[in-house]
Amino acid sequence: MANKQIKLKHVKEASTLYHYTKCNGVNGILENNCFWATKSDFLNDPKEFSYIEAIIRDICKELIKNEGWREMFLKDVLEEKVFLDGGRNKEYFILSFSKCRDSITMWSEFGNKTGYNIGFDGKKIIKRIEEDNIIEYHGFVLYEKAQQKEAIRKILNTDLPEELEMSFSNIIEAGAKNRNNEIYRKACRKFQKIAAVYAMFFKHSAFKEEEEYRFIFKKKAEVLYREKDGFLIPYIEIPLSNRLLPVKEIVIAPKNHIDLAKKGVEYMMKEKGYEVEIRLSDISLRY
């Protein structure tokens, strides 16, 4: 049910997905035809996957007027900490792209002085990733609270009632009469599964400038580690075939406008057989 009910926006034809990285990242991706997907609880947002709890509580307050029944349902759907600290989602690994070609927010977070931005043909890079990897889910992250609430509301008001052939209010009432009611327990389990997926695509509106397109992968047999600022970050490799990647352009960070930055990438791309534009960021920074 979860796969059918998750509604995410996907890239359109001829669209571009951008991957912000540093110099060694550009070299690693194009030299090895491989991306790195980071363990979910090591991302830049410390509230990854727990943000959704507030959305769920708001919608339940709207739909379940009886406070006791509402707290019963919330306890039952959150009891396994699917969305909170230590939850099952922490065994997922994330590969992120962006719709933004030249964003000061993204440069400051992922590129800074030695940043580069690889622009890929959106449809083609998804197809290449799927050739050698199992993508659990992929799509644009949702930042607007109204859209997030509507997604949760639809699960409770439409999806569950249609599958279980019982209105949501009757499902909750059945649970209030008997906490072990089969339909009520099934509704809790199904809601957990669907909402757990949405938890990976809901972020606070403060991050909306990222315009992130996210790929979700499950843990592989081999987990690797990279160093960042004195601590280790777990990641898994997302290998691609040895054919040329569908690169459309490479943009160089605004603080990296020395001649050699552009010249070096141009030479590397030519040596590897790519014919793509290497451009400087349009953003002007003094320091």
C-alpha cells in the first residue's frame, strides 16, 4: 500500500538536477561513475524524519475531536518511534540533488570556496541510477506545510477508509472500544508505513531554497566512512555503469573564480570524452 499511496513530484522531461559538491567530489563522481549516499541521521537538518510528528499531531487534532481517542491513536502510531530518534528510518541512506542551478544557500552549505555543481539531465540520471541500484523512493522534498498536511489528511480521510472499507471516525471508535480491534490495529500499521515514507520527504519551510530532489536507498552490506570536520560520516556507494554520465554543465562556486578552477575541469572533461559547458557562478561575492 505504501508505494501506491505515496504521491511525490518527479522531474519533468528536459529538466536538470544539480549536485553540489567539492573538487574531490567532482573528480570522484566522474572518475569512478559513483555517487555517495549519506546515512539519514547525518544530514544537515537535525530534525530529519522527526519533523513530521508535528504535522501528524495537527491533522489528528483536526480529525479526532475526542482528546482521549486522539492520544490513543497518536500513541499507537508513534509507539515504535518510526519517525523519532532511533527509528527504523535511520537505516536509510540519502542521495540529494537540487533544482537550483546557482544558489547562494547551496553554495554556502555544500560548496563554499572550492565548490562545483554538476548539472545532470534529470530523467537520464534517474535511469542510470536505476540500472545498478534499487531506489526505494525518489522525488522532490515537500516544504510547504499546507501540502504536507494535505498528504497526511488524505491518508487518514481517504486512503485508509477506502482500503479498510470503514470511515476514519469509525476506525478510531472501534479502537476506543477495543484497542486490539483488528481493523484499528491494521489502520495503525498501514498509517505508520505510509507516513514513515513521507517523513523522509517532509522538511521545514526554512530549507525550501534547497529545492531538493531526494533519492532513498536501504542499507547495503558494506557501509563506508568519510571524515568531515573531525568526525566520521557513514555512507554507501551508488555505482553507475562505466558509460559517460548525462552531464549537461558544470558550474563553479562564486568564491572559486580563479582561472585554474575552470581550466582544470575543462581539461578533465575533455580528456574523459565529455563535451559540456563549464561556467562560473553568476553570483558576485567580495569575500
